[in-house]
Amino acid sequence: MATYTLPELPYDYAALAPVISPEIIELHHDKHHAAYVKGANDTLEQLAEARDKDQWGTINGLEKNLAFHLSGHILHSIYWHNMTGDGGGEPLEKDGVGELADAVAESFGSFAKFKAQLSKASATTQGSGWGVLAYEPVTGRLIVEQIYDHQGNVGQGSVPILVFDAWEHAFYLQYKNQKVDFIEAMWNVVNWQDVAKRYASAKERANNLLLVP
């Protein structure tokens, strides 16, 4: 049995239109995300074979592949739930996400400043990557991370709670090379209820990061 499986979408392919077209959602989930799941499972099998044979000539490549595919699977699994056709705006207390709104204001100064930083981080990622809002457990604050590919340039132990996919496969069929336009449109489908639940869960589990045994 495969260790990792492709999760089902929490909505149909057309649910995020016109921000993201049904064609992109179908290809992105059924082809690209599925490829990361397969890649992670295949790499685990190859690592098991290397252990059984005590042959380590390809260990560097295998470890890199595992990080790439596994991070791709995890980030995409968050990505689908971070979006909803009824989303957008900003987190507000009246919508039941006041704790998240307060954390954003405390960590970034205001929602507008946070939005500007995450937008810029997402849109200017060199090559392929992500813009991520993460909970940093050492200080208990929120930070923005700019992730190259799926796994590079992140702080150890931070927990992603909102992710913007800035790979071309996430937008090119619809937005062409206008990544900035896609990132701006993404704010119209953010599921703040999901982000708030992830924030609360990350805070509860903050002690899982063992700085001292």
C-alpha cells in the first residue's frame, strides 16, 4: 500500500472560477499533485531498496527527491483547502476569525502590510515556488516565507497555514506570464475559516518542536 495518497478536492473543478479556471484545477490536482504523490512513494521504495542492499551511491539524489515530492504533496494538500469560492476579503472578528486577525496585525502591523508582503513574496519567487504564511513556534508569531520549488528557503519548524502556489502550472493557462495578476486574484478566494483553524491548531501543537530534549 502506498504511504501517501492523493486527497480529493473539497469542491468541484469549477468552484473557484473565474479566479482559477476549471481546466487549471483539474490539471493541477489530477496531474501535477498526483505526480508529487507518486514521486514521494517511489522515492521511499528506492530508499528502502538502498537500505536492503546497503548501497548508498544515490543517497544525495534520493534525499533531495523525497524532500521535493513530499513537500509538493504537503503544500498542495494545504493549498486546496486554503481556497473557497465564497472566500476573499480579510479575516475579521465578526466572521469568527478574530484571533487570526489579531495575530496578523501583531506580526505585520496591519492586514494591508501583511497582504503586501505575502503578495510580493509570492510574485517575486525566482523560478518556481510558493509564498507562505507560517506559524513560527519559537516566538509564536506569524512569518512570511518564500519557498523555492517546494522545500527550499524555509525556517525549520514553521507550520504553513496559508499557501500561494506561484508555479507556472498554477496559473499559466489562464494568466499567461502575468504572475502578479494571478497572485492579486488569489486574495478573492482565500478561505479564512480554514486558515484560522490551521493557526489555532499550530498554536496548540507549538511544543512539538523540541529545542531542548
